[in-house]
Amino acid sequence: MKRLLKRTALLAAVLLGCAAANAETINGAGASFPAPVYAAWTYSYNKVNEAKDQFNYQSIGSGAGVSQLKSGTIDFAGSDDPVKEKDLKQYNLLQFPMLVGGIVPVVNIPGIKSDELKLDGATLAAIFLGDIRKWNDPAIASQNPGLKLPNQRITVVRRSDGSGTTWIFTNYLCKVSEKWAKGPGNAKDVKWFRGTLGAKGNPGIANNVSKTRGSIGYVEYAYAKEAKLATVQLKNADGNYVSPTSATFAAATANADWKGAKDFRVELNNQKGADAWPITGVTYIVLKKDLNKTTAEKLFGYFNWCYSDGRKQASDMHYVPMPEDVVKLVQESWKAVK
């Protein structure tokens, strides 16, 4: 019996050693928008995957992540700005949606609590254009009767790096402000008015808004919750002021045509719907189609785990997991990786 136990233990050790010997370190980088849940996912999956592979994700911004993928220094990229069709073709890339989340304006105004301040899209754009400079401006005051607004200068905090979060935010501003559309426009990095405060990543904006009285910035909702920042109510396409929640983010996806969207390129900003949050975005995973077969299989195993076992973590962190019918479309798209 002892001899049998020793042989069993030895066999287990050999098998464990083989798994460890074949283990890979698989690296991803990019968008800070999904970084909180990606960190939770990689930590959880690294503890349960039988191959003992180590998955890592570095939050460096969408633009930097896609650039590193193109140069071959990482295995997958995260981007909130869908990669352009010509770049997908030129660099032989595949992209697919991983999560949906909300971009929220956050403020630091003395005496104003979370979701007390109401803004419509035109007013938000005017603030970020520098056309509205004080918190008690008539355009703000008219939407907030009874709210005591200070005669305080507005400090605009914006991203200093190429950012998918900025792409989603400026895409929305283009839809609600003709002046914004003809001026700064929609991009990962735009020309801001002089006097704004630049910060790197969602954490950088959250940190600067937290310590700057009179400031306003924009972050993915999980960062606002983590930093305990005051969010605002926004007027949506149906004319309703809504607060940012997982439910209002999900409401913005109700009419999304994932099946008909080429390369899953879906815009969720300013969607119709009584409860729809107006600044809602998709965050994508981007891969090379000529990815090593073994690495590809391990990545798909990880992503399948994220779509299934990781759903609860995503929901708990205020993201919206992809619907099951969309996951099936994504899994079908993986056949392009050879």
C-alpha cells in the first residue's frame, strides 16, 4: 500500500512538472477602462488554470496597447477605440467585444453630492470646450433649480495619453455638440483648450479630480466608485436625466446590432431608451490572426472562462457582461485565427 501511494505521488509530481514545463506567460496590455476587472480575472484564472499559465494585463492606454500588439511585444491588446478596418487588414488583426461599461463625468464641487448635479450634453460639451468657466453659470443653474452652485472656476481634467476612454467620451460630445464635432472632434487624443489639467489613465484623472476643488473629469464608472467621486446625472436621448448604474449601461445596449456590425464595431453613445446612460462604450480584445496555435488555444480558454465564470466579477464591478448570443458570435470569429 505504501509503495502504491509513493508511485501515485510520484506520478502526480511528474504530471505537475510536465504542466509547469509547458506553462506560458501570456501578456496583454492596453485600455485602462477595463483594467480593474481584467486584473481580477487574471488573478482568479491564474489560480485555477490547470496548465499553470500566467496571464498578465498592463494598463497603458488603448493606443499604446494596440501599438505594442502590432510590434509583437504582447500577445493581446485591450482597446475601447475599435481598430480601424484598414489597420485590421494591414496588421492581420482580429477584434471582438469583451465588456460594456459606462464613462461618467466626475466632479469635485464643495457641497455637491453624487448625482445631485444635472447636465445635458450641450452643457457638458461647453464645459470641456472652455465656453463655460464657472459652476454657477446660467446654463448649469437652469438645469439645477434649488441646488446651491458656487461661484467657482471650473478646472477641466482630461487624459494626457492616447485613450479609448477619450475616444468614447469625445464620440459622445460630437453627437450632442456641433461645435465640438467641428472643433476637437472624435479621437483617442484631441486638442484641448488651454488651461486644462492633463492626467494619465483613468486612475490619473480620478486622482486629480479627487484632490482638485472645482474640477470635472471623465472616467470609467468603476474608477469613480473606487475613488468615491461624485458623479452627475446626464440627460439622455429620450430627454430623461439618468444616473450611472449597471442597469442604465445595459439599457444602452438594448438596440445594438452585434450580428450586423462589421468587426463588432458598435457605438452605444446617446442611444434611445428611457433609462439608457448616454456615454456607454464597448471594450475590445485585439489579437493577431497568425498567433501561435498553442498560445491561441490558451487565450481562447482564458476568454471563455472570462465570459462564463468571470461574469459575476464583471457585474460586481459595475461592468455589463456580453450577452450569450454575442459570445457565440465572438467564438465563431475565433476561427479566423490560424
